[in-house]
Amino acid sequence: MNTTIEKVKSIRFARPQTQSFHRTLRQRVNEYFQDRNLSEKANGLMYLKTLSMLVLYFVPYAMLYVLGASPIWIMSMYFVMGFGMSGIGMSVMHDAIHGAYHSNKWVNKIMGATIYFISGNAATWRVQHNVLHHNFTNVEGLDDDMKTAGLLRLHRSQDWKPIHKYQAWYAPFVYSLLTINWVISKDFRQLMLYYKEGMEGHNTHNIRNEWIILIATKMMYLSLFLVLPMIFTEAAWYWSLIGFLLMHFTAGFVLSYVFQLAHMVEDVEHEDIPADGNMDEWMEHQLKTTANFAPKNWLLNWYVGGLNFQIEHHLFPNICHIHYPKVAKIVRQTAEEFNLEYQQYNTLTDALKAHIQHLRIMANPKTAEFG
């Protein structure tokens, strides 16, 4: 079986033509920022959002020690921290590791390091998300975001199991396991895999340092958010353990649904690796495999870090998400001019329905094609 890196090398995206959607859109977006003398990176509103997300996570954490005698209080604080954890992931870490937070790479590196406080790992995230997901969106066998260890069937080429008949019902539980899986196994498995396959700098020259970082940050994370509350809060130790799990179930639920509503919905394309390795032009591929949702929901826009403007994020991952609502108008207009579909669900409810419908279609063992 071919390794991931061999599969990646076999893919060839069509080159954009002179008067293509790709070139026209890039020119228009560049002009938008140049004409207004705006930076593509974070602004004051983004810095305020960053502070609010950190507060949402670390203030409840501090309050565990202040009023930690009550099990109900411990549960409540960990529950709020779950929203803070997912908020940091979507609105701070995500932009920073894409290099979209700031023009200074060290600022991006520092802000990207917030991933270690929410149980993740920067090295494995870059490969899974920045490289594989963003370049090969919804391509089975390359997009690691589609892997569910067989618990869910998200693509027609994935093996069908009898349990998948019920996946529309039990999917929320599987999604809730996302971040606890980061803590327990995913980062370790991926680091070994990416090292073995030589993906994105995971080689013999730096693998030792990456293992040191991975183990040290996991120990730091578990010490701060599980062991210390067990020791220094007045309630019995198991309430901290239960609260810790509640925090992860909350964050996993939120993060999974935000990502799934942009890609695992009935109206976008889900592809196999082409036999000849030839694919559509890259930007056109992103349009076909991605959807926006609830663009006018101001609370959602603020909280999910622009991930409801997923089309714009996939086309311009180096632009801070704070600019996406404005960029979206340019993208949609340009797509229409080139007769390209711009998939959008106007409400969160519509997107949820589309995702459930996708799960139901994939639950059918006779599913041979999608769309």
C-alpha cells in the first residue's frame, strides 16, 4: 500500500489559467487590502477576541481553586472551560498555526503554542490540518480529518459496518471524544506515522525534539488541568476527573460539529484519489468540497473563529479570520462570475440538517455515489 507521502506526490492540481477564477480572485482580494491600507493579519478586534477566549478558559480554571469545595461548582467551571478550550482552538491557535495571526512568525509561534494548553500538538496539527486537510479537502485516503477509526462512515469508499446504520444517532457521542482522543492517543500515533512517512519535516534530524516536546507538553497539560485540581480543590478527587472529562466532551462536541458542518454535508463533493492523479484547479476544488454556514449569526461569527466562513478560510488560510465576512462578498461575487457554485447554508439549523442527511446517506450500505 502506498504511504501518504507517495499518495501526495501522485496528485497534480490543474494549473490556473491567465483569466481564471484563481488569478482573478487573488487579485481582487489583494486589492481589497491594499486599497484600504489594511493588514491581512489580526487587528484590535482580534486582539480583544483573543483576550476574551483566554479569559473564558483560564478564569474558570482559577475559580476551581477559589470555590472548589462544591462538586456542582467544579462541574460548572469545567463545563465553561470546555467552551474556552474550543474557543482558543478555533479563534486563536488555528489562525496562528496557519501564520494568519500576525506578520511576525514568532508571534504566530507563541500564539500557536496555546494548542499545548488545550491538549493538542503543533507538529502533528500542521501535517493533519494545514497540509493534508487544506490541500486535499474531502479526498478519501489523504484528508486525515475524515478518519474515524471505523466508528463513522463519512465517504462512500470507506468500509460499511452494520453499526453505521445508526450513526446519525450516535455521532454526537463520537464527536464528543475528539479532544480526549488528542490527550490519550492521536498525537502519539500521528507523530510516529508522520515520522515513518517523512511528512513535513518529521525526520531523523528533529524527531527527538518533537518527542520531547510532545511528552513534556502532555505532562504539563495533565498536571495543570487534572492533577493539580485533584490535589488542591476541596472536593473529592474524582469530581475533578469527572469535570475534566466533561470539559473534553464539551470541547470535542463543539469543535467536531463546527468542522463537520463545513465539509460533511450533503451538498459538497467527497472524492477519491483519481487514478491518473489529475485533479481540478486547487481553488475550484476548495469550492466544491467546502460550505459556509450561518454567515449572519453574529454570536457564531465571533465564537467559531471564522470557521463558518470555511470557504474563505480554505481559499485564504493566511488571512486572519476577522476579515472573512468582507472577503466573503468578493469570493461569492467572483465565483458567480465564473459560474462556480458557492455553497452556503443560511442558518445553523440548515447546516445541521445537511450534516445529518449526509450521515444517513453514508449509513446505507448500497451507497455507491454521492451527490
